[in-house]
Amino acid sequence: MEVHHVTEAAETFTCNAFLAVGDRTTLVDAGAMDGIVDEIRTHTDELEAVVMTHQHGDHVAQLETVRDAFDPDVYAYDDHPARTHAIDDGDTVRIGDEDFEVVYTPGHADDHVSFVSESALFSGDVVVHDDGAFDYGSFGRTDRAGQSRERLIESIRDLLERMPDGGSYEERSPSARSNGHSPRDAAASTASGADRNRSAGVEHMYPGHGGVFHGDVRDVVQTALERAENREPKYPDQ
């Protein structure tokens, strides 16, 4: 699947917005970057759909501008003037060339959903790879009104249960994290070629903030869950 980070050049605060080009060219989150329409048009003349992970301002500010430019179908969990299709937990949406399951993942936002396929995860803000607070497994903030660390933990657990599991290395364990190396690095050094094939699962993570990640996405999500469960603060005053 061809995925472009279309807010990567933003100079103002915005989420990551991703354009998946394929048999159903889709924008995941609209972001808050002026000029996003022009950026989309560098990759495609037609946008068939927009799917929203949630409706915080940095994810939704440019939604109506995108709608006016391309007239796409708009999928969102909560009501919005631009929404054309409501989505709920367990639904299936087509993004690019793949079918994604909708997973309801509140805690950071009451209307938050994630999208998971056999190979990719659009995680919004529930889980990110790196965000300045943690590298290799972080999670959405829950220190503001209406947010809940407990509900976020439940959501990450649900997400892990719903992610396709291509198998896992026998060497992967909590002790592998304690030596300063990620479990995927430790496992890769000893696992056979057959083991690597079995461990494929979800290999592409497109989060709402921080960097895109390609590798063992399940392990990144598991690391984020452990940090959240251990009540590790994201910020000094949290």
C-alpha cells in the first residue's frame, strides 16, 4: 500500500495525516495544516474517502476544506457536519488497497478509533512509536479533562487482542527490554529465517504523532501498554 505523510512539512501544530493511494484512495485524518489540499494533489487528483481517528482540533481542522476540494465520503465515529458515514467498533473500512477493522479505542478521546489490517495500523493518538516523552512505544496523553488513563489502558489491550498475530519469537520476553535493546532486535539476532516469516503480523504503524514505524508493531504496542500500566508519567507535571 502506498502511503504518504501529507502533513510532514507543516510548520504549525498538526497531527500526522496520511494519504493511502490505491483502489480506494483515502486520507486518514485531515490535520490542521494550511495547504493540505495542494499536498494531496501532488499525489492524486481524486480523493474517495476521509477516515477520522478522532475529532481533536489538530486532526479535524482542515476536514471541511478537504471535503470542499474533493467531495469524498467522510467516515467518523462521532457526528460532524462533514460526516457522511458513521463508523463503529467492528466495522470494516477500505483504506488504499486493504480492508481495515475499526477498533474503538477511547481514553485519549471519547470518539477515538483505530484502524487495523493484516499488515498495517493507523493508531491515531492511542499509541505512537515516539513522541518526545518515550521512544519505542508511547501513548496518548490522559491528563486533561475528559481523558482517562484507565480507559486508555483498556483500549490498548483491546487493540492488541484485535491485531492479527503472525506468530512471535520464542526469545521475546520482558527481560529482553531490560538490556537496552528492543525485543525485535534481540529476537532478530537469534531467530531463524522461518521464525522471521512467522512473526510478520502487522509491520507498518502510522500514528497520529511522532514517526512512522516499520517493524514489529505488536511489540511497540505492547511496550506502550506496559508503560501505561506502570503509570509512567508522560510529562513531568502529570
